[in-house]
Amino acid sequence: MIKLRLIYFLFLMIIQVKSIPLYNPLPKILINPRDCPLNACEVIKIFAEHLFSAKAFDEIREKYKYLNNPTISENHQKSPNNGDAENELKIRLLDVERRLRSVEQPNWMIIPESDDAWDKCTEGVCRCHATIKSLSCWRTEMLHLPQLQVIPTNIIKIDLSTNHLSTLNKDSFKGLTHLIELDMSNNRFDYLPFDVFADLDSLEIVRLQKNKIEHFDYRIFLKLRNLVILDASDNQIQSLPQNLFDSIRKVTAINLSNNKIEEFPAGLLKETHELEEFDISKNKIKELKVNSFERLHRLRHLLLGENEIGIKIQIFHLKLHLNSISVTETIDENVFHHLVTLEKLVLTGNRIKLIPNQLFMNLTKLIKLDLRHNQISKIYSSAFLTLTQLEDLNLGQNNLVSIPSGLFINNSRLRKLTLFSNNFTRLEKSAFIGLSNVSNLLLNNNNLKDFDSELFVPLKNLVKLRLDSNKLMFLPSRCLDQNPKLLSVKLGKNPWHCDCRAIYLARWLRVNGTKLWDSEPTCRGPGALSGQSLISLRFIHICDGQWASMVSLSPRLPIRKHSILGQFDEQPDFLSFYDISTERMPKVSSVSPIYEDY
């Protein structure tokens, strides 16, 4: 009967649409609400809009590149194909198909609470738990809600996750005023009626992740005034209505990660004053307005990673000799100024090129800052000055070539500093001043050729150090002797040059071999030493015959043992007790080796 009535009404509309002049307003179609089952009234109205567009389609396709029709539903005004009239029409028809599919969805049986209501609930395909008033339909392979499943109205939790549901009838949760938690994750939902949650005024948790939702009607959360947690991650959401979250003022956590969102409406979070965690990472956002987060005084975790965000800064000084200037106007440097309670900020995988002094100025409670995988080539010296509570800083996978002196002067709480995969070639001794509590330092996968022998002196609590995958030929003398708590060092994949300048490293390895994190360092050269383990070499192997390479003599000349060993009749295990950089050997520590081709 429902289908027959729908077909009848649609037939009437087709007749009426044929007589509509192009560009006339949409006609009023008289429908008796009593003859309009479920949400069919809305479907009929939308279908009328689309029929009107279809009539106009042939004439506007050639005249207009963009389809500007006020009858387009709000959900699709910003369609990715709105410049293509044909694709726009397909989207409209798909919208109708989804709404009709929703109308035809079967419903389960919702009954008032009674002594035997939960007994009847157990007779269905889902698992009922009367003691905790919950229903689990998890992994029952359902395509639709089971019509014979009884649902008591005093139910508190429903789990519909991991099934094949694509839509719901608007009355699927009608009367469930006690429901607190609803899990619809890991299904195939691509459409939800705007009033499907209308009766759920006690709902606190909604899980919609891992579906195929493309758009939310701005009214869908209108009645969820007690909502605390909303997870809509891993969908295909393309746009967000500006007032989507206006009514969920108690929400503390929103997850919209891994979608296709291109625009972040400035007022999207203006009413969510209780928000503590917001994740919109892994989207396509290019721009953040200065007032995007201005009222979020409780926000602790903000995840913006893997978008396309850059930094917009004001240029106060301009040198005229520059031939070209490129400023990415995507994120205002004051955008985070209101987030005084923020504890975690993730900006990974964006297009940030520099960190200005003002960007994090008010984030005095920040504990973790992740700037990994950007294009950062410059950090202003005061950029982290106010981050006195910072414990974890990740600057890996950027384009840094140096660390400004005093950059970390106020970051004494920092415990982990990640600097892997940058473009450092040398680091000065002032680079890590202030980092007395850092226990984990990652400098791997850079282009380090050298660093000051006192570089690690400020790191009194250093436990783990990664220097692997650089271009180090030797280590500066005593550079690892200032860190008494050091337990683990990674040195592999460096081109170690095993002449006299390798004496310190070889000696350190023999004493501290158990601290190696990976395989033993091996010599890149010279000559026959190539491929040999540094830890196995003695003084006679490393320095005998090496003076030629250290004083530019060619060919290399052998040296007499007594010229270095003096009074020793036999060659001692020199590396175990003798440091060639001491005063007894001043000439060795004062020359620079000439590295040969291997």
C-alpha cells in the first residue's frame, strides 16, 4: 500500500512538472499528511525538486557552467561536481534513491517496558541482556533491522556494529528515550534521515565510524542535547554545515578523522564549549580561520594532522632583493591563541614551512606537540618559549638545517625530542641547551657529518640516542662521555673512516659495546679495513701506516712502532686504556684527516 501511494503521488507530480515554465518557482503540491507514511512526505518534496531540475536540465546545460538552483538541498550545495550540471543531476537522483530506500526499510518492534518485554527481546536474532538493558546485533550479517526483534523502550545500549546496514527508517529508534549509547560503526550507511535520532534525548555516545556517509543534514544532531562523544571518523564526509554541532553543547569529544572534508567552517565549534578532544586529521583542509577555535576553553587534544594546512604570517620586513615571494595563506598565526587548556596538538602531514614566534604563544599547558612530516625549514628562536610543560616534541621529516641557539631554553620538562629525517649537516653545542630532562633523542636519517664535542653535555638524563643513517665518518672525542645515564645508542649506516680519528669511537665501543642498539658499526674504509667491525680493531690496525693520509703524504708511508709506542717492547692493547687525544699525543688530535675514495 505504501509503495502504491508513493507511485501515485509521484505520478501526480510528473504531470504537474510538465506544465511548469522554466525558472518559475517550484509549485505547491497538495498532499494529505495522513496519506504520507513514515518519512515519505519529505521524499515526495525532494523528488519534486529534482523533477523540476530535470526539466530544466537540457536548457541550462549549455547556458551555464555552474548550476545555481535554490531548490538544491542544503546537503549538496557544495558538491565536488557542482560545476558540472550532468553530475549534479546524478547526485540529485542518487539522493532520491537513498531517501526512498530509507522509507522502505523494515523496522523492529519497539514495545513499552514490562515484566516480559526483555524475555521477548531474547527471542530475536540479536543478543539481549536484561540486567544491563542492552542489545547487541554485532556481526549478525544483517542487511536490515530484523522485523521480529523486540526492543523494550527502557533499553540503554544498542550495538549494530559490523553488519551490512546501508540506511535506517526514521522511526528506527522512536520512543527509546532512555538510550545512552548507540554503536552503528563498521556498516555501509550512506544515508541517515535527519530525524532518525529525534527521540534520543538521553543519548550520550554515538559511534558512526567506518561507514560511507558523505553528508550530514544540519538537523541530524538537533535533539541530542546530552551527547558527550561523537565518532564519525573513516567515512566519506565532504562538507560540514556550519551549524551542525550547535545543539550538542555538552559534547566533549568529536572525531571526524579520515574523511574528505575540504573546508572547516569558522563557526563550526562555536557552541561546543565543553569540547576537550577534537580530531579532524586525515582530511583535505587547506585553511583555518583565526576564530576557528576561539571559544574552546576546555580543549586539551587537537589533531589536525595529514591535511593540507600551511602557515599564514604577516610580513613586517621585506627585502627588495628577493626575486619572488610565496606566502601560503592557509592558517593564521593566531589561530591557537584561545586554546589555553590545550595539552596535545598534532599538525602532522601538512604544508607548514615555518614556525613563527606567535603561533604557540598561549599554549602554556601543552604537553605533546607533533609537527612531523611538514615542510618546515625555519623555526623562530622564541617559537617554543612559552611551552614550559612540553614533554614530547616531534619535528621529524622536515627540512630543518639548523637549530636556533636558545630554542629550547624554557623546555626543561621535555623528555622526548624527535629530529629524524631533516637536513642537518652540523649541530653546534648550543643546540640542546635547556634540555636537562630529555631521555630520548632521535637524530637519525639526517645528513650529519660532524657536531660539536659538547653537543650532548646539557642532556644529563639522556638514555636513548639515535645517530644512525647519517654521514658521520668519526665521532668527536669524548662526545658520549658526558651522559652517565646513556643506555642505548644506534650508530649503524654511517660511513665510518677507520683511521686515527676513529680511535675514540673504537675505544668507546670496546668499553660500552652492550649499549649498542643495532648492529656493530663497520668501516667504510680505507682500503683493506672496509667492511670490518670497528669494535674488533686495535690501535695497530687503525693507526699503523695512517700518517700519510693525515699529513697529505702520497703514497702512504709505514711508521715505526717506537715513534708512537716509545718504550713499549710489545704492542699493547692500546685502545683499552689509552686515549689518543690526551696531552701525550698532541700531534694526533691537532691534525685533520684527508678522506680517500673507497
